[in-house]
Amino acid sequence: MPPTYESQRFTTSDGIGLHCLHWDTKAGASQRAPIILLHGGGANVFWWEHLADALARHRPVYALDFRGHGDSDFPEEREVGAFNVDLEAMIDWLGREDVHLIGHSLGAAVAFDHASRFERTRSLVLIDLARGSTKGSGRRARLALALRRTYPTREEAIARFRFLPESSHPTESLRTRIAAQSVREEPDGRFGYKFDPGWFGLPSRPRPDPADVTCPTLLVRGKESQLLGADAARELVAAMPNARLVEVANAGHHVMVDRPEALAAHFDEFLGAQPED
């Protein structure tokens, strides 16, 4: 079956080439404000592929590879806040400020920060934004990503691919599908995953004030998540002017691979309630 997306590239103001995928709307509403999908640390645009066709029923959809991830450039210089620059560059490239943002983990943090600074953000979905994590769980995940092993063959790299933190619910077909798009050949001829582990040693940007995020917001928590605590999720939603929380059963941190059908239903309900552009 041929892909339903178009691969595109653009360049940031600091000269970084970024890659994205574009799914055009199936609803004849190509002029509506687009949805931008922002992946987590160590991930890439193809983590969204199994959900994007359904999202495109609402409006055009774009998935961004942050620098140092996927098929975007891997710059030697790494700076705090660079992923925020990438999102702003994409919005400039699209030529409109009114966008709907859906982010997972790292991507949720970038989306949350953007919405706190730009009032034209139409709506915001935060999937397992890290807050109140189980002691040591975030550090273990960062260390595992930072190791980034390589393998002698592409087939072995695909077979060894795992979601971090470990995710116990994805189907094998979905794991393999994402893994196959997450492997690249290294200069030494071995095969590794499409992300630069150097980004995980950088400090985070200061957290924005939740009160500054005024757009309609949906916080999605996997009930088994070790990176977003239940109490922290409720406190965050209570601190935001226009937010609500949903928890997805039988899902950990990677809700989009653990329970994609349930997540798609939440997307449909939330986005369907947003006013026409």
C-alpha cells in the first residue's frame, strides 16, 4: 500500500535542515489551521504514521523531525531550546501562526512552552508530559537512550528496537513498523537508531507558567506511566485555565503505541469540539 504522506524539507534561520511528513486533509478543509505532531526524545515522525490518517480527517497534518532526530540534520553544536526554534521555524515555513499542537513527552514539553508564549495556538494535546515521575525512572530512560547501541546488520537493529521507557503493550507489527523507519546505517557500516544521544545531556528550559497556556488543552496520561504521576497530572490541569485530563488504561508512557485506538478516539472528541477556523 503506498504511503499517504508527502516527505518535505525546510531550513531554519540558523541553517539546520529539517524533515517533516505532510498528510493532506481528507475533509476538503485544506485551509484550516494545521495539526503539528511533535515526537518524544529519541523518536521520529514515523511514530505518528499509524494515527495521522485519522487526524487528517479534521485538517492538514504535519509531523516534524526535531534536529538530531529522524531524517533532519544532525548538527555538531547542541543548544538548549533548539527544538523550540525548530517548531517556530516550521510554523514560519507553513506561513500561519494558528496551529493545533500535539506532542508526546519531549514534544509535549516543546508544545507546552510554545503555547505559553504564542496566543495564536488554537489547541494543545500533551501526551504524557513528564511531571512527578517515579523516582529514577526519567534518569534511567535518559541513560538508556544515551547509550545508543549499534548492530552489525539492519535486521538485528530492527529486532533489538525497544521503546524507552519499556512499553509492554504495543503489537509486534507496530513495533516492527516503527523500528524499520528508525534505523540508519552509520559511517562505520554498522546500524543504529535515528537520533543523536548527545541531546540527552543538556539541561531543560525553565518550565512555563501553566496559567500562561490559555488555549483548549487536553492532557493525556497513560495509567501505567512512570514519567507522569497521577497527582502531578491533576495538579497541572488544575493550574491551567482551559484544560482537562484523560487517563488511558493499559498504557504506559508511550500511549500512542500502547493504545492507539483509544488515543485516536480522544483526538476525535477533542479536535471535533474545536471551533471552525
